[in-house]
Amino acid sequence: MRRLSWFNTVSLTLGFAFLYIPMIILVIYSFNESKLVTVWAGFSTRWYGELMQNEAFLNAAWVTLKVAVFSSSIATVLGTMAAYVLVRGGRFFGRTLFSGMIYAPLVMPEVITGLSLLLLFIGIGLDRGVLTIVLAHTTFSMCYVSVVVSSRLVTFDRSLEEAALDLGCSQAEAFRLVTLPIIAPAVISGWLLAFTLSLDDLVIASFTSGPSATTLPIKIFSAVRLGVSPEINALSTILIGIVTVGVITASLVSKRRSLRLQSEERAAERAQ
Amino acid sequence: MRRFLLIAVPYLWLLALFLVPFFIVLKISLSDTALMRPPYLPQFDWATGIRAFVKDLDFENFWFLTTDALYWKAYLSSLRIALISTVLTLLAGYPIAYAMARAPEEWRPTLMMLIILPFWTSFLIRVYAWMGILSNEGFLNQFLLWTGIISEPLTILNTSTAVYIGIVYTYLPFMVLPIYAALERMDESLNEAAEDLGCSRLSAFWLVTVPLSRNGIIAGSFLVFIPALGEFVIPSLLGGSGTLMIGKVLWEEFFSNRDWPVASAVAVVLLLILIVPIVLFQRNQQKQAEADQ
């Protein structure tokens, strides 16, 4: 086994320390008894209790979850369609415009996307609320989904689909029985990406939400603008915990799957 | 018919919710300030037709942007902050990417996961975490006072320094991943060959490794620079009144001053500034894709 040089060890240590220490400090201070966030006054779960009593945060969390589930699901369908069109669609009228519109939202500053969507919703007289946030989030996250899915579509062997068609599948059957299972991992990670982007979004949600529906990031932002608060530390710790468990589980599942695939391949080789 | 539907549904969605809104911003930026206070007039009056529509356009708002020094300063300082923080992110990110690519193969997936994990964590929370660290009574000052490096707390929060730290911190994965991808593909025997031919380790690094990771460096720099330019969350949480960034100005113009036409004009100019780096980025991506094939 190769060993790391001292330089590489130092850069990895410093790099990961830089990435993780701020979050670790945040987590530790969320268990601080004191209301003064910078003074340690003993271990307590007091702020978690107060958070659970805070109706405004709980409501906002519920709205955020609803928006994320709906927008990421619609975005996954639309994004997968868009990716399929881009990779397999061949030529059609306005193809350049279409691919431009897929990539542009990825680099567009959020303030501009948010502003333009708000002006549209006001222009057509749509009341701002859960629906408008879902529409906005679907629009930008479908672009991320389509990028993820199309990178998978590009690399897989097209002859598999053709074989299915030769064997009597219809186009739709070939897609459902062959293409979809092969691109499924990309579709799932596209959904997860869209879901996280939607949970995370502050700027676009601020423009497109109305008084009737506020999301969690908007609530957090207006609270932390005034300074650090122990309740927000507790809330952040919960969110960091959920993400960590989720990502570690996902990576373990994918690792087990690739190990299983490897052992199956080896078994197949031995059988020959 | 099915093919038509497959194309039409995402196409129409993007037309209606991406392209049309953008034209609305353009139109409002060219409208009379007095007319466009909410609730504003319809976008396009079919009765008077296109000629009246064109006649109504005026450049007053763009003119206004040039008369007030605030906007100039904000654009310039956004450019400067985005540029400097891109360089800082590159300096911080390159050694990490390099070390990851040189790590034993069985560690690499774990290292990758550790780099990506912060990306899945809320952006807002990651910026917020620094507020507690950088404040006057914060963790960093306490630590430095304790070690005796400084005798009085430093003011870091609400300065540009805090904004740089925030941008480097939140965008670091965007820099590390493309550079890592470029370095990982590199054949290490090239370096050994350079050393055999008399290069020192350092000059082999400069003459072989860095040029071969060029595409990763370019992609990473754009991925940091482009979003940093329009950044809103980081300057409003970590920066003070002294750090002007155009994303923040746009936000305040819209939500505090409620001057929609000026906010739209600010957005249009920001987009014009961004078009150059975006086009360069796409060219680079295309070249890279062609090189891969």
C-alpha cells in the first residue's frame, strides 16, 4: 500500500479540519445551557425542548418538507424527460434554445431567478404561497436532475435498447424495462439532489413565497440576521444529523451493492 | 406524437417559467419608475400594439445606475471579492484535491464522501456556523486570546475578511472536485519520468502536474467565481455595511426600497457581466468533453 507523504497528510488534515470544525462547534454549542451562545455553562438539551414548542418553526418545517417532496418529484419527471430529449431526441426545432434553457438556470444568480419568477407570478395574478414556491423550485431543480440523468444516459450502451426493440418491445416497454432500470441510480440521485436543493433554498423561496407560506430557511435567515441563537444551533444540529445519517446510509448501500456486483462478476467468470 | 409530448412538456415548462420571466425583468427594467410601482400595469397592451410598446421603453433606470456611485462600487466590489475569493479557494482547494488523488485507492471513496457531505448540508447553516466563530466574543477570538497570539479581540465578523472566509468555506467542494477528477486521471509515471530526466520534485509539479490539471482548475474557478459574484446570503450574514455586493444591493432595492424597475435594471446589468464568464465556462466544458471522447 502506498503511503501519504507528510505534505499530503497535512493538507488533508487541515482541509478536513477547516470543513468540519465549524459544524462541530455548532453542534457542541447547541447543548449549551447558557442563553449566551459564546459562554459554556454546562450540558443541556433545553434548546431542543424549546424548539419543539416553537409553532412557527414547526409550521415552516412542514411547508418546507411539502414543497421539497412535490417540487423534487415533478422536477425528476421533467428533468428525466429533458435529459432523454437532449441525449436521444435527435434534431428538433429550437434544440439549441432548449439546451441553453437547461444549462442557464445552473449558473444564473439566485437573486435574478427569484426576481424574475416573482414578477411573472404577479403579472399573471397568481397568489404567492406553496404553489408558487413549488413551481419555482421545480424549474431550477429540473435542470440539475437533467444534468445528472443525461450524464448517465450518455454513457450507457444504446444497443441494449435496440435489442429490446428487436425482441418485440414497444418504445415505451423498452424504456420501462431496459432504459429506466439502468438509469435508475441517476434518477434517484437526481431526486435527492432536487430535494436537498429545495430544502436549502432561501433566496428564490423568499421571492416566491407569500405571507401564507414561509419555509424553514426563510425563518432561519430572519432569526440569524439578529445574531447567533441557541435555538437555531439546536435546529441546525438536527438538520446536520439528518443529512449525515442520510449520506452515510446512501454510501453504505451503494458500497454494498458494488461489492455484490463485483462478487457476482467474479462468480460468473469462475463459472465460465 | 409521443415524441412530440416528450419534447413539448419540459420545453414549454422552461419557456413559461424561465424565459418569459426573464423578458419580464427586461421589460420592467425599461419601464418608467412611476408607472411600475405595485400593482403595476399590464406588460403588453394588445390594443395599442408593438409600436406603443417600443415607444414606452426608456433607459431611465440604467441611466440612474450610472449616476449613483453606489451601484458602480457594488459591481466593482462584487467583482473584486469574487475574484480574490476564487484565488483563495484555489489555493486552499488544490492541496486537498492533490492529496486526495495521491491517497491510497481504498480511501478515495471515503475522502470523496467527506468532501461532498458539507455540500448536502444546508448552505445557510454552514454560513451561520461562522457567525459564532468570527464574532468578537466568538470561538476564534477566545482561542487566539487563550494561546496568547493576540491580546485584544480582533474584529472579523462584519468585514470583508469574513466574506472571504465564508465564500472559501462554502464553495471549497466545487473547487476540489473538478481538480481531483483531473488529477486522478493523471498517469503518475509522467511525474516519475520528469524526475528521472532531471526535474526537481517542485519543477516536475509545475511543469507536469499543474498543466495536466488545467481543465480542473479552470472548471473549479468558474464554479466558484460565477455564483460568488451574485452572492446574497454570505455578505448579508458575515459582511458588514462596508462590504458591498451586488446581490445584496438588488435584494434591498427590491424588498426595502420597493423600486422594482431599478432592481430589474441591476439584475440585467449583473447578467450582462456574467455572460462573459458563463460563455468562457461553456467553451471550456465543451473542449473538455471533446478531449474526453
